[in-house]
Amino acid sequence: MILRPAQVEASWYGRVRLGSVETALLLVLSWGYAGVIWLRRRLYQWGILKTVRLPVPVLVVGNLIVGGAGKTPVARALAQQLKALGWRPGIISRGYGRQVPGVRAVGVGDSPQHVGDEPLLYAQDGFPVFVGEKRAEAGRALLAANPSVNILIADDGLQHLALARDLEVVVFDQRGIGNGRLLPAGPLREPLSRLNASLVRGLIIQGNPDQTGWPALPRLGMTLQPQHIYALNQPERQLPLESLAGKSVLALAGIGHPERFFSMLRDAGLRVEAISFPDHHDFKPQDIPFSHLPVLMTEKDAVKCQNFAQGHDNWFVVPVKARFSPALPLAKWLKGIDKRHR
């Protein structure tokens, strides 16, 4: 009996039905995982494992399920909204997928192999960004290098209990919570009861998952709206995505849920030939087939294709902007937090 990861993942969302023996095995492993989660959280509560509180408020953006659910556009939107409210945000991240460990600042021209792909997007937005396996150390380094920063966004920090936080925002997508089980029997990193924590201010949900049993928390819908696409090797060359409506394109995506990107393009009227890669895929020139068609990719994937884009005038990046309905009540969520840090 050999279970393939893709087969197990498909079972979480009802696309594949596993046999009773396979299901029982996954459930046993899931119970063991639940015990580890319980013990780890208790060790922090008892003070055996230490939590570090930084001198500025910390806003955590994370998700409960494995794989991407749209955290990056949420974190980018939160940073912009904080700036509009008069805050001076910085962003800390693990820098998933990077090949150089330790704490370091992220610059626009850095290699994704050194800092990760998502942190580069935050840096391109003009915010101070540091990466580090230990988020508290990354936060300290960022604040030391940028004394004007007065609030931090911790990207994908929901399960990083070593860092104290002031509020949490949890992101879901069309897949919802799947079968509602913990890994590896289901997609959940933590039990659904985790959402009852007092610091969770709201759920941001992309799409309309067919789900019941959500906790009584504010639920905000999120849509990702495509902006003008631009040539990867010549960013000033832009055109509306709608100009490709009715035309065939080659689309590639190495994100947590590639179909979300492909569906967005189809909704815009494009005829999509799709190629999926694993999340955080380290792209190489041979990964992208030669084609006379326009080749469309996400911003997250584009930062890893930048170095070999010369001569490929038909490679285009599709930036997106997160829109929320209702609007994020960020000012309300932050009320009183600043006073606790003075």
C-alpha cells in the first residue's frame, strides 16, 4: 500500500475516496499529530518554551490549511492600508524556500534563493522586510535597522508561537477547511477550534467555500482583481489583460492553488493552456516551454524567472490587487493596541 501525496491531498477535498485501511492509517497519524500540537501549545502556556514580545504591535497573517490560501496579497493589502492610516509598517517572514539560512534584510535586487519569493514582493512594494527562521530575531533586526517602523506584519506566522502577537487574521480560499481533519488525514495545521482564540479578529475568505461550522467571527470576502499585465523583461511595456480575451495563452503557476490563477484568467475571457508547478517552485529556463503564445505568470513566480527573461518578449506578469467586502475594519481592530506598547 503506497499513498501518493497528490492522492492524499485529493482525498481531503473529496476528489478521491480512499479505502478503509488507508483512511484508518491517516487518522492514527492525525491523532498523533494532534497530540504534538496540544503539547507544544501547553509548553508555551507553561513558560517552558519562551514567547518573545517585541516593542511594537505585531499583526499575524496566516492560514489554518496546508498550502497557499492567499496570504501574500492579504499581507500586501494590510501593509498598504496601515500606511494609509498613518502607521509605518515593516514585514517579517520566514522566507520559505530560500537556500541561505539566518536573519537578513531583503532588497529589491536580491535573489529569491537567498530571501524567498514572497519577501521580494513586499520589498518591491517599498516596505522594510527581514527574513529569518526565528521571527522574533528577524523583527528585532528589522526594528534596529529601521527605527521609524512602529508596527510589524508577520507573514505566515499563525503557528509560530515563539513570537507574541497583538492580533491575528486567518485566510481561507475556495477549498475552505476540506474534510475538517488534521494532517495528514486532512488539510488542517491546527484544529478548527484554533479560530476561537481571542486574538483572531477575522476570517478573510477568497471564493465561496461550501462549508458549515464556521466560528462566530467576522468573515470578509476577498477577490483578487488582475491589473494591467507587463512584460517581464520590459516592465514599462504594459497592456490590459482584457486585450487577450478570446486568445490562447500559456499560463504557468507555482503557487499553493494554481487553479485559482488559471480560473481568474479564464474568467477574463482567455483560452488557457495551464501548467502547474509545486508551491515555491525554483524555476529554471527549461521549465517554461518555448511558445509563440503569450506566456502568463504570477508575480510570485516572476521574481524567480527574472534572471533568464531576456529575449522572451512574450513572457508577461499578471499582478493582482486584493479587494475586500466588506472593507477591512483595520482601524477598529487596531484600536487600543498602540496604547499597550507605549
